[in-house]
Amino acid sequence: MTNVIYLDNNATTAVAPEVRQAMMPFLTELYGNPSSIHTFGGQVGAHVEEARAKLARLLGAHPSEILFTSCGTESDNAAIRSALASQPERHHLVTTRVEHPAVKNLCTYLAQPGPGKPKYRLTELGVDAQGRLDVGAFEAALDDDTAIASVMWANNETGTIFPIEKLGALCRARGILFHTDAVQAVGKVPINVAELPIDLLSLSGHKLHAPKGIGALYIRRGTRFSPLVIGGHQENSRRGGTEAVPLIVALGEAADLARKNMGEENTRVRALRDRIEKGLMATCPDARLNGDPAARLPNTSNISFEYVEGESILLMLDQFGICASSGSACTTGSLEPSHVLRAMGVPYTAAHGSIRFSFSVYNTDAEVDKVLEVLPPIIRRLREISPFGRQKAVQSER
Ligand SMILES: Cc1ncc(COP(=O)(O)O)c(C=O)c1O
């Protein structure tokens, strides 16, 4: 598909040309197994370690603290399940209502009874109207039975950033493991785990211009770790399975690139995001911003256009090649607003019409201009044909 305006970078990102180039030799001539004794295989292992060092540098970690996984979901699962397996005497989990399903659904599963399955107690903390967590409520939820607290660094739908340092410090003071799902934060905001009270941190390659199928888990040195995937001695016996060498090399390169692009992400990308927001707020009545305007990822904007369906907006944007996401998912024929917007108490009429724009360094001013040109008439047109929108128009005429 040509001429796509891709504003859905929190869903996935384009593989960077530099990343594609870096991984190519490992899809062609350098196909050896890093565990092999022979030189041909062994030389590949050096590239795996180089990629580990590059990723560690992006996070402020030591290379030995990086475990490569298959995706963000696996990293989240490995972190939480390891905390439970290594502390069988503890049975309580603390998390939030706005986590990605990779954490949310795992915790819900763990809290359900089942034959031969230990049962865990789950505290899912709510958020306020801007998606913020109450630090006092978090502290109050921790107890001597808590095995792990897991709070995302930044929300994938709204971009709201959580006070990770404060939350981690509260856990550390009580000897409780702290995990953060940083899948949406890595590469977008500076992270230095050396200076933060974080024990476990999850990330995913395809959110930072590496291909799909690779993720990583940061495990602070000294943290007890119980493997999720049991097999061979790869990854220092913390994850069995022959290393996905091309993907690991790709993630290393993407980490280097993200470090170089961090400044641009927080200046030019942020400016694109701010311009789309300002422009749409000025031209579309009954539009509202979802998320914390003060603590938000620089690339994410979630806007509700009241009285219209997000899915209809997306379909009409699609006709112009514009890719974005909506805050509702079509399940069993009914459009359910996202659990994130529901947790924030966003009214149904607004939650249904929410659209997420998420930018990357590959977006341009011309693309923002195009959205600002085509979207306001789309909203007007949809409101004209929506019963709610018509009702609202009549009310405002009165
Ligand atoms: C916050 C967050 N956590 C976890 C994931 C899952 O990552 P993956 O798709 O690599 O499994 C995502 C993906 O959208 C995400 O946004």
C-alpha cells in the first residue's frame, strides 16, 4: 500500500532501514547457532552479546541483566510468573485497572480458582479521570503477602505516564518486587534503571522499529528468577530455546537508533503530536483529550469526539490512507469502550468516539496537515448522520 499516513505507532512501528540492514547477514550467510562449538556458530554468539550490550545501554542496565524473549507479552508473563514461583509463600498481586491485557489478563487468570492451581489475591487499583494512579492507594494496597506489584510505565492508549520511581521506592521499602511494563515507554522517554527502584522491566522490539517477535526483560542483578520457558541453557539458563539471532541483532540496532533519536522524539515528534491536538480541538466542537496532559508520552494523543463512533471515524480516515486506532473494540457484535477509558470514567458518548494518534520519527508535518484538513469535515458529516449528533445540534441551536 502506498501513501499511507501511519499514525498508529503504539500498535506497531515500521522496521527502520538501519535495523533491516543490520539483521540481513543473520538471515543469509551468518546462520550458525550461537551455542555451537565451531567458529562458524560461535562468531554469531558475539553478535548476540553485542546486541545485549546495546539494549542494556539504552536502559542504563548491565548486559547480564538483559534476557531476550519473543515479545512484550512473554516478558510480562515471565516477570510476574517468576515473582510468584520464586516466592511460593506470597499470594498477593498488585496492579492497575489500565494495564495492557498482557498483564491484566494474566493477573485475572492467576486470581481465578482452578484444579491444581495456587490461587492468588489480586488488587487492581483504579485511576482518576486523567488516568492517574493514587500513590497513597498503591502504598495502602501493599502487604506482607504481596509477591509483586506491576504497574505500566506508560499507558498504550492514552500515553499517561505513571510515577514509577515513587511506586518502585514504596515496594523496595517493603521488600516487594516491582515490575513495570515499559513496552510503550522504551525508546520514547529516557530510562535509566541503574537509578530507579525497578526489579523487572518488560519491553518489545516492534514498538521501537525492530521487527515483531522479539522482546526483552530486564532483571535487576540479585533478583531471584524462575524461568518461564524451560529447556536448554540458552540465555544463561533463564530461557530455553535457540536464540532468534536476526531478531536479537535487530533489537540491538533499534536500541542504538532509539538512543540517537530520543532528542527528536521529545522535540519534533512531540511538536507534531501537539499540533494535531491543538488543531483538532480548535476545529472540532465537543472534542476532549483523554489522559494526563502533564505526564504523557511525547508521541501519543487520545481524543474523544463526542456523539460519533470511533470505528466510523477510522473507516473514513482509512479512505485517505490515514491509519489510527479507536478506543473501542468490536466484541460479539457490540462496541465496547476500552477498559482504559472505562476505568477513567470517560462517559460512554465520548469513549465510543475516541481516536488514538501515535507518532514516530518517520512522521512529517505534511501528514499532520492532511489529517487537519480531512478529519474536521469527517466529524461534521458523521454527526449529521448520527442520532446523538443531530440531537446535540438541535440542543445547541436552542
Ligand atoms: C503496554 C503494552 N504492554 C504489552 C504489550 C504486548 O507486547 P507484544 O505485542 O510485543 O506482545 C503491548 C502491545 O501493544 C503494550 O502496548
